[in-house]
Amino acid sequence: MYDYDLLVIGSANADLVIGVDRRPGPGETVLGSDLAVHPGGKGANQAVAAARLGARAALLARVGDDAHGRLLLDAQRAAGVDTVGVLVGGAPTGVALITVDPDGDNSIVVSPGANGRLTPGDIRAAGSLFHASRVVSAQLEIPLETVVEAVRSLAPGTRFVLNPSPPRPLPPEVLAACDPLIVNEHEAKAVLGDAQAGDRPADWARALLARGPRSVVVTLGAQGALVATARGVDQVPAVRVDAVDTTGAGDAFTAALAWRLGQGDALVDAAAYASRVGAVAVTKAGAQEAYPTREEVAAL
């Protein structure tokens, strides 16, 4: 019996968001909207998204002993996330500077802060969380060596899900544990590098699968997603909605997919459900504030 459906290991940031008519070019200044501060970070986002859907979720992360850190902890607890694994101190809380244009597209710059101080030692000290979790999810806004240690700490039978964002080369040990590796178009190309195989997303999915993951999911925005396993590549259609803000939509997708896998769904079915969750998320402003409940997803 697992205590948690999903353990998320990753970043917790304060999102500082400004709306702009258009994003500035090099050397250019543009005026924007009033500053809005939201709880964010890929790890914290995933934990909240899963908890909103009804998952028993826990977060393993680090925040600063400051106002942004308290904002993040409050948001996790309000969503029902277990914060026993959230460490406090060592550096200021991480911050993401986000601009959002009228089409809902965003540009993001992240200052890791305390996220960069989440160490392999912190992972080893949290061994009881790993043994209590059905699925473990991670991203790359924390040190890569910490993600490697997380892979080494997986309990027998625990499934590992990775979104390599921001993308960087991944060691074979990490790739081999991924089931699935979840990437968007930019991340797929970055992970493949010069070994890019063809111009079609299905080619990227097959090439990524050949790198060692047990399965791969390539998200394609309005074109849906591709699911690649040893049995082949399947298309998951997109859900059409009017996008307001795409911030954090990928995190909602990953969290929903990881949770549904832990509930026994086949990967294609989990990806289809995750597409619905991501679609609802982009119809509202913000990241965590926009994440839907199970009932809102069912009503789509």
C-alpha cells in the first residue's frame, strides 16, 4: 500500500508575471501590465495539479526562508499537497520572470535560488518518501546530480516520469529509468542534439526511444501529443479551447499523466486524459490558480 500516488521532486518558484502587447526584442523596452505574483515552479506546479485532480501528492523541494517561500508553502498546503519533504533555507526562494502576450504565449527567465541547493544528500535523507510513493516525477530546474540520485533512490515497482526542462544532455542511467520521458518540440530537439532524426515529430519520438527510455511522450500543443513505446507510435489528439495563458500547462499535463499511470491507465489513455487537463489549464490566467479539479476536466 502506497501513502502517495505521486511524489514530485523539483523546483518551487515565485512567478512574477507581466502582461505585454508584445515581447521585447534585444535592447528594447516595452510597457506591461501591473505585476502579479503567483506560486509556481515546475515541481510545485505538478504537485498542485495532481492534488487538484484528487491525487495523494507530496513535494520534495527547497525554498528560501522568505515571503516567497511562505507563499509557496501556503499554496501547496491549500491544494492538499503533503509538504513534509519541502526544505527551508540555504538561499532565497527561486523566482521566474514571465511575460505573457495577448495570444497567451509566454517567455520565462528563471533564477533558481534555493532550487539549486536541493542536493543528492537531501534525496537520500528522504528515502521514506520514495518507498511510500507509487510514481515519482522530476524536472530539471534542480541540479542534474540530484535527479540522478532520485533515480538511484527509486523503490522497486515505483514508476519514474521525467520532463527534461530546461533541457540538457541526460546520462544513460536517467534515460533508462524514464517511463515515460515527456518532452515538447524544443526539448525533444535539445535532447537529441546533432543526432536529430528527421523532421517529423514521430521521428523524434522514435529517436528518443532509441536513447533508452522505456517510453516517450512528445507534446505538440494544438497538434496533440505522440506516445512512443516498443509497440510503435500513437497519436493523441488535442482538445480545442481558447487559450488565455499557457504558463504551467506542460506541468499540468505531466502531473495528470503521472497520476493516471499510477492509477493503472495505459500510457495512451493517460496521455489523452492529460491533454484534457492541460486544455482546461490554459483557459485561465496563471499556473497553479488555473489547474482544474477532476470535475472541471470531466465537464470539458
